[in-house]
Amino acid sequence: MIIVTGATGALNGSTVDHLLKTLPASEIAIVARDAAKAATFASRGVEVRTGDYADRASLPAAFAEADQLLLVSASDPQADAVALHRNAVEAAVEAGVGRVLYTSHQGAARDTPFGPGRDHEATEHLLAESGLPWTSLRNGFYAHSLTWFLGDWSTTGVITVPADGPVSWTAREDAAEAAARILLSDGDYDGPTTLTAPAAPTFADVAAIAADVAGRPVETVVLGDDDWVAQQVSSGQPEFMARFMLDMYHAAAGGFFAGTDPLLGEILGREPRSVRDLLAAQPITTTH
């Protein structure tokens, strides 16, 4: 049986959708903190179990009989993600899970400025020490978040950043489909497995792509850290979140998201979605 956590979210929910194209619902179970939010899957015959990373005692039963267990990473930037992941990994050991797959991130490293990257590295270390077979899905930075990073560029013609660097923006939809294919491979991928788009444009490169898509000039402006944070706060962003994302830009400038790998395209059997595809799908303001 394949058991999937976080299926009420977009990433692993899409993975379950892909699995259901190949497997009968009886071979899949999902684990949710709130079973009511998983009603759509329940209506399709998927078993819904209740479990919460923060409630260690709830997890062994939720993970029982898993030949493969797909663990989504904790998403709350203010939570102790490593402690939550430790609960899940220890419960997987207790439940006798056959293999754990974990949604990690490209740039997982102890020395990255980006907090989630440090959490992912620590979680991979937990998996390596668990004694279980494991696969870490080191997905490229999810491309849908680029719309937030770019701000109101289609109106202003300006992309404002505190630092610039290459990022292999990767479609979440592609990562989800690849995760399903890796689960269906039944163990063909072991340890850290990098899944990225084939290119890693800088924000200046993204501005050039945006200009081409929009048919008018788009420029990149680099502000100092404090000025950039102040701008984000003035636009309504909580300061803690602005500073959280500030570290992403510094990680990009440090090259932590620069690497690309052809594996994603090989698994999908097609070219992964690109930044140009993302921007072309966005509504474009014709004047500014």
C-alpha cells in the first residue's frame, strides 16, 4: 500500500490524483489532520486516516501497512519543522514502513541562508539514520511562488529584489507527477533525487522573459535588505514573512538553487514547464 500525507494540499493531492490513474483506490491511503478536508478522496474510495506530525502517538497507526510512505514537509515557517519530521520518521520506523519518500527541496544544505533548506538537510539526516530505505525528492523551487516574488510587475514594469541569483523554478504540477511516477517505480530511486526544470534563470533573466511575454520593457531593481523589507511591510506583508523570504534571495545569490538536472524531464517523458510557460499563463496589464 502507498500512504500519502499532506494530500489535502496541492502538491501531494496532485500526486494522489496521478496515482489513481494507475492504481485502484484500495491500494492508496492518505493521512490528514482533518479527515473532513479529505472527503473528495474518500468519495473516490481512498482510505482516509487521521494523523498529525505534532501528535506523535497518532502516527504509527496512520502509517501502518505502508509499503511506501510519502511524507510532505511541514509548511509552517514558524514551526519546528525538524521536530515534526522527527516524529514522522520515528513513527515510520515503528510502523515498519517499507520505504519513506520525503518532499525535500533543491539546495538542502546545512549552510544555506534559507531556513527550510537547513530543515530539509536535517530531515534527510534523520532519514539516513533511520535504517529505512528512503528517497528525498529534492524539488526545484516551486514556480507558482514566483508570482509572489515578482510582485506587481505587469502593472509597474519593475521587479524589485534585495539580491539576485539563479533559481531553477520548477512547476509544482511537474514535481507532483514525478513523485507519483517514482512511487510507481517501487524503489528505483534511492537517497537524494534532484527534480528541477532544465534552466535556472536569474531574476534579471526572468525580467527579460517577462518583457518578451508582455511585449514591453520590464526591469529589475535591486534594493538593500532593509529597504526591501520595508517595502514589503508597507505593502501589507508581515515583517517575519518578509525576512523569511529575504533569506531565499540570499540563498539564490549564493548559488543554492542554481543546479539543474535532466531527471525530471526523463521521468515525465516530456519537457518540464518553464518560467516562460508560467508568465505566459498570467494575465498581463497592457499599461503602466
